[in-house]
Amino acid sequence: MNTESRTPIDFYFDFSSPYSYIANEWIDALAARHGRVVRRRAILLGVTFQAAELKSPVSYPIKRDYALRDFARSARFEGLPYLMPSTFPIPTQNAARVFWWLQETQGAEAAAAWTRSAFRAFFTRDIVLSDPAALRALLAESGVDAEAAEAAWSDPVWKDRLKQANEQAIAAGVFGAPFFVIDGEPFWGNDRKLQMERWLGQGPY
Amino acid sequence: MNTESRTPIDFYFDFSSPYSYIANEWIDALAARHGRVVRRRAILLGVTFQAAELKSPVSYPIKRDYALRDFARSARFEGLPYLMPSTFPIPTQNAARVFWWLQETQGAEAAAAWTRSAFRAFFTRDIVLSDPAALRALLAESGVDAEAAEAAWSDPVWKDRLKQANEQAIAAGVFGAPFFVIDGEPFWGNDRKLQMERWLGQGPY
């Protein structure tokens, strides 16, 4: 199918979001089934939470217990491995800046490969992406030049690029992750997969 | 299938919750497919929100726009009619007290019939359940003795019964609606339908 003639699916995510990890594993196949490509957009959920006056589900004690259980169950439901990170949530600006650096210097495939690698490392191997040494080791293991990546995450150019991405997300109405936009229609959450599939298959309903 | 030998599915809901309206339409068939019965528990979401320090999604301006869109889309996804109530959210203590009065004086089927009738009235016909006159008319139309129902919703006995239900819900970890418990496993949200179906079919995963 010609994937160029249709608009991409925008996929907003934060590297510290369990539901984003899960969605990242199914979104490409879903898009491909409907002749679409995925346009990934790494953001910082904390920034969109602040703009929308929201907080993480795990910051509410009663909701937290449920959320931790649901993260793991939702991963298993999709047939995915899951290990609750021992440090959670974590600041993800360095991983996200690396994403934008790869996206804009090496292209969408390199950025998507890094996304997969970083999500799997954090949510199945307890690799703390906010720790510079752990991040460098993961980058090297993932076939990315770790030294160049570290230079990128310290560079105002890529700091600004991430800031722009956060601002664009807020302007687009994003207040959580994963957040998808298909032809202007917003879908929030890993649990909107079936609604997205129907939208892609039959159009607006 | 013998439905007596298996524990019921607990279904907590508030009459002002759109996702609870949707779930109320599919939960009986889901339960029946797996030889279960549904144990409905009308509660006041405001009370559980307060206990969990949460608020309604529509109380956050940015989330509100998405939520209103998602309510309607989620209903259409299930093939259900939906009309956003002109007054929303509403206090639902009277409708909920009628539920408990019916449940304990006439049984689960009468209470389930009232639940269906009240949800459909509010979410497809803009009948404001918090308005006593509208509520009386709906009760009469639904085959319930409206005078007796009004006496019940003003009676300390049924006020207390609802209060107990709220307290039991909080003790069970309920912080939103619809909220389901299957053999001790909690499921929050209309969008957990498939996870529940799998849990019922194959057991814990």
C-alpha cells in the first residue's frame, strides 16, 4: 500500500511512561495495516501535566496501587515482558534529546530504533535512563555513538528542539501519554488501540 | 452454566458517569458468557474522588475537551446512542438511593432495570436525574412506584445504605467508575472490557 498518500499517525510519548512503552510495541504494525506511517514525538510528560494541571497516576496513593498493577497487566495482555522499574518515574530529557538528535540527523528509522531500545531497557531490564553512565552504555549497546549522543543531550540546539516539541504537544491538546492524533482526531492511552483501529479502517464514527 | 458456583463480578458505578453508562450496557452479557452474575453497587463518585484526592476529568479544562469527545466516541464504538447531557455532572444521590431501596426490597433484577432506565434517560434523552420532578416522571415511566421511591430517597435508612456503599467502595480501593472487581482483581474503566474478558476466560495472567 502506498503509505505516502495518507497523513502519518502522530505518536506522542515520554520514555518514563509504561503505557507508552506498550503502545510503542504495537503502533507500527497497526499503522502498517492501514497504510500509514508513524510520526514519533518524544516529549516530557511533566511539562504537559503542568500545562493541564494534571499529575501522574502514581502520585495519588490510592490510584498508585492500581496503576502499578495495571501497568504490568496491560503489558502481559499485549504479550509483552514487563519489569516495574525500581526508580520510577524518572526525568527523561536526555533520552528525549537523543531521540530528536537522531530523528533530525539520521532520520525516523534511527529514532524509532532508539525509542524501542530505550523503552525496553527501562521497562524490562531496569536500566535507569536518567543515569548518564547507564544511558551511555545503552546507547553504545544500541549501536549509537554514545559520545556524540552525550554531546547532543548537552547541546542547547537539542534542548531547544525538545522544548519546541513540548510546546507543540501542548498546542495540539496533548495532556498525557501515549497520545495519538489521526487526521486531527485525538486518542489518549494505550487502551484506545481498538478505537484507533476502527477509525483507521472505516473512518470517523 | 451454573452461575451460583462462581463469585459475582462487582460493578461500582455512579449514575452521572458516561463510561459507567456504556459499561452497564455490556457487563451483563460479558458476565453471562463466563457463567457469572453481576453485583451492581451504586456509589457517589464525588465521595471516592475526595477520598483519593482526585477530580473528574471534565474539571481540568484541557482534559475536558478530550473527555467530552471520548465519551461520545466510546459510546458509538459500542454501538450505543449517546447525547451529552446539557447539565453535567449532576448529583446522583437520589437515583442511587432508589437503586439501593429497589435492590434490598425488590431484588437485583429490579435494581438492574432501574439502573438501565436511569442511565439511558440521562445519557440519551437529557433527563436530569437530579431534578426531583424529572426523576419522579422517569420512575413512573420505568414502572416504579414514584411516591414510594421519593419516600425512600428522603428516608435516613436509604441515605445510610448509600453512605455504607460509598464507604465499602473506598475500603475496596475504588477511586473511579466504572470499577469492577473479579475474584479480587480490580479493573477500572469501560476500556478494561477486553482485559476482563480474558481474565474471566483464562484466569489470572
